[in-house]
Amino acid sequence: MKSNEILRCDGCGQLGSPEHIARRLRRLEWATRYRPVHIRALLLGGIAPREDAEFLYAPGESFRGEGESLLRAVEILFAGKPAETVHGEFQAAGFFLAHILDCPLEDGQDKAGDSAGVLREHLPAVASRIRRSLRPKCVILVTEMPLEVVQDVLALDLGCEVILNDGKPFALAPSVKESEIAPFRSVLDSRTIR
């Protein structure tokens, strides 16, 4: 393969450079290592974070951004623990995090209209992966995404229930207060997902 060749990425559907594809494969390897055999709850986000340090499955000694928020929401303590231990606890609980787009948007596609279009285009591939490979007991939408994308997710046959927070994804961003995480935790407890 030529070093400047552009390919379509299977993780996001975008045209990507060899560096983009290599980053996708690295993140796929990290996540696959901690995929539960039986996924009790697939936590489905919209677009993967741009920084590896915010990607839940990244190796390292600290969790930031989306990774930190999800661990806090599922009540897995991570301070002072090796990442492998934290990832193992997340896996043992039956949780798996995936994104509709496994890669961040390429530069120039950060507008809301662009992201909705790219997300919607990639949904059929994601639905197929969920039905055929992941096969979770339920899917919980956990990051903000355009309403039309949420409606499209609900219209898909995922082979399991899709859980929302009053018609919207659960907003588990780093800035979310503990009281706003309560509905998410209530869903986890009520469905004996833990």
C-alpha cells in the first residue's frame, strides 16, 4: 500500500489516510481485549473521542473525558488502579462501549449537519455488528447525538431493546452532575444489568 493512499475506514465510513486506519486498528485492538463474552449492556456513543486519553479502553494510568465519565456513571472506582484492573472490572460487569463512528470526524466535518449525515450513513453497518457479533441484552445510548440519529437507531432491528432517557441518550459528559447520572444508574439497577 502506498503511504499516501486514502481508504474507506470500516469503523466510521470516512475516507482515511493510512494513519487514520492504523489508529482505528489500534483502538479496535484495545477494545476487543476487554469485550465481554456475554454483553449485558452495550453502551453506544455517537462519535469516538478524538484523544486516545479519553478513549475508555486506552492503556495508561489515568482516565479522562468520556472514559472517566462512563466509569463514574457505572460506579467503577479507578483512582490509583492500573488501567488493566479497571478495564477488567468494566468487562466483568458485562459492559461494552462502542460508538456509531469508531473514529473521530476528520477535520472539516465538525458541524452538526456533517456529523448527523456521517452517523446516519454508518448506522446500517453498526446495526449489523450489534445483531451478528456483539449481541447484547440491551443497548443504552450514552452520548448526545442529533435527534434524527436517535430516531434512526430506534427504527433499526438491533435484536434487543434500546434504552433512552426520556427519548434522548443519557448525557454522561464530564460536566454532568451526579444527580443527572441517577436516571442512568436507575436503569442499570432496574434491569439487573450489573
